[in-house]
Amino acid sequence: MKHHNLPRTFALTVITLLASGTAVGASETDERIESTFPRTYVYKTYLKDDSVTVRSKDGVVTLTGSVADAAHKSLAQETAASLPGVTRVDNQLLTKEQVASGSADAWIGRKVSLALLLHRNVSSGKTTVAVKDGVVTLTGEAASAGQRDLTSEYAKDIDGVKDVRNDMTVVAAADPAVRTTGEKIDDASISSQVRFALMTHRSTNALKVKVDVRNGEVGLTGIANNEAEKALVTKLVTDLQGVNSVNNQMTIGQVLTK
């Protein structure tokens, strides 16, 4: 009679081992997520001065700590969500300055500065951004009239900006700019930059765009209202740091907004 219990005992042993193996696998994934986040390009470039703690349990990431502003909070969330193995992000980060009427200009200024920093065909390091009552004033140096105009274009399209005054001077570079390989930007960082750029530009923030990045090659799917809107998405994404190519497969139709 005791032999009849062997199959049941064996089955329970197998189930226990499988459950244990799943737990170990989940634990390894969580550890990889937590260790990868601070090594991403976005963290080391934009979030290194913030205080962000990442905890992962079964693929659910919780972000705690403080960041400079709402833009950094969104960028941290998009970066975490883009990491392999992440199923959901619980963003509990707090901003050092809450968005209120008294600090709205400072918040807009930081969004404009960060947006310019993400794009490689403008000179964010030589551009000073000042905001008063929603009107952005740009000063500094541009390598060409085209670069100066592109800086205005990007700044004007940031949500919350009422107008842009561009007082930048054109100073031709002594030597032609040479693009070097520099630091390789990870796909998770590229993905978060794409999502953040589309979210902060008012011309694209209503679009539902699915982003897929593999070795710097960005694939886009979703719906655009027209060809001009689709072309704008391609233009914004192509100019982001780390993007090697863009394959925009968005279809033309009516974008439904709430």
C-alpha cells in the first residue's frame, strides 16, 4: 500500500523543485534589474545627481527617493520600464519642487534644457535657457543659423511654452564637427529618451506610439493623424542621442484622445 503513495510524493517533489527554480529565476531577474538601472546611459547622464532607489520584486519595480523635477521623475520611470524583465513600475519619486504657479517657469526651463540635451543636432552646452511667464529666452552660441532655428523649434514645441525669443549668436566652428563613437548608449536609455521626447513635445504628446529598440535601431508603430505628424515623430526621434536609425511604421488615421 505504501508504494501507491510514491507517484504522489514524486509529483509533490517535482512541483516543489519547479517552484524553487522559478523563485530563483525571479530573484536573479530582480537583481539584474536593480543593478542595471544605475548603469544605464540615462541614469549616468541625466539622473546621477538625483537620489533614486530601485527595488524590484517579481519584475515590479518601485522607485523611491527624490529628483530635481517632474521631467526627471518621468525619465526615471521610462528608463525603468524599458529594462528587460520589468512588468510594471510603481513610481513613488518625489520632486524637490512641486509644480505650482510660483515655480512653473523654473519647471518649464528645466524641461526645455533637458529636451535640448537629448538632441544631438543642437548645442545644449552652449545654450542658456531663461523663462518668464512662459516665454522662453535663448542665449548663447549656435554653430549655424540652421542650428539656432532648430533650437527655437524644439523649445517652442515643449508643453507649457507660450513663446520663444532666440538671442543666440551664430559662431562658426573652427573645425567641422566630428561625430565620435563615444560611450555606447544602451537600448533601455534610448527607449526612455524616445518616450520622454514624444511626451514633452506638445505636437506629439497625444500620440500612442509603441517603441522598440534593438542595438540603437528604433522601430515605431502606432497611429498618426497625418503624414506631417508622422514625419515630425521621425525627425524628433532621429535626432536623439544614441539613435542609429528609425523605422517608422506608424499608420495614418484618426488619433482618439480623451
